[in-house]
Amino acid sequence: MLSSMLLASLIGPGVVANASGGHGCECATPSIDRLQHWLASGEGTTLPPTGSLLVREHGGYAAKVTFLNAEWHVVVVWLGNQFEAQADLSKSAGFWMTYSATDDLYVQLRPASHWSGGDKWLTKVPSTGGKMVKKFFSFKPAAWTTLPELGTPGYSFASALAEARGLVFVGKTPNKLDFRGLSIDRYRPPCL
């Protein structure tokens, strides 16, 4: 009993909280926090120009992309690991993301019923100056907004949370991005 209490005090509450978070092991195919589809959409000049951003790194995977030129760029993460899937995130507090970015960008919450177009609810993803950081992004409505340049969505933020199909990263400036984690509160992506 004493040894288990000592072990618990050495590993700390963060490890226990992560263990009970339920994200479990990674998928059999490349994934980051069980998210298997990190995709360059072909919108905007990026490296890679299209396809998967996942690369093997340090025994796991990272999603890496470079935005080139002063134009809108689009990177997609499918929450259910296939385009047709959607997730109800209405009970989720938000998500933790481990990333580096050389400039600011945005992440859009795209619902299944209003997937296409730029007129989405979004929140700012601040530049890290190229350093790897872990940051929490809340799903409180006050944390999400719109950009006049992209348009105003004709649906509520609550409805977008209830039928979330993907998180879409958009930016209009050159940027070097490296994603290492994206863990969503109360949501465990299915491995396909």
C-alpha cells in the first residue's frame, strides 16, 4: 500500500488525469491522438500541396505543413477519421493542442450540414515563434468568432458543436506548422 502511494505521489496527478482521459493507444495506422486524417486540401500554396501531413517522428507522428505566399491556406482534420462522420462535442469543454507556428492562424469548427465555404465559427491559434507549446482552446461560445473577410455563418455555434465534422486550420500568411497533439475533451476518435 505504501509503495503504491509513493508511486502515485511520484508520477503526479497529471499522469492519472491523462490515463483516465480515455484516449488510449494510437491507431494501427498513422495518427495523432487517434486522429488519422490531417490533410492539405490543395487550397492555397502549401508544402505538401495535398494529401496527408503525417510524418514519423520520435516514435510517433507529427503533422507538418508550410503555408507559402500571402493567400488563404486550408488544412483539414476529420474528427471521425472519415469525411462522412461527425461528432457531438456539445458536452466537451474544448481541446488541448500541442503545436508550433511561426505566425498566427485560425481554426474553424466545421459542421456536417455546413461543411463548405469560409463562413465558419473560428478561434485564433496564436503564433508560438516556432517553439512547441501545449495550449487549451475552449468551446465556450465567447471564445469563437467570425472574420468579415470570410463571412458570417448562418447557423449557431451550438449547432456546429453538435454536428462537428472537422477542425479546419486556415491562415493567410506564410507559416511553418508542426502539430504533435490534439486531444478533445470527452471525445475519443474511432480508429478506422
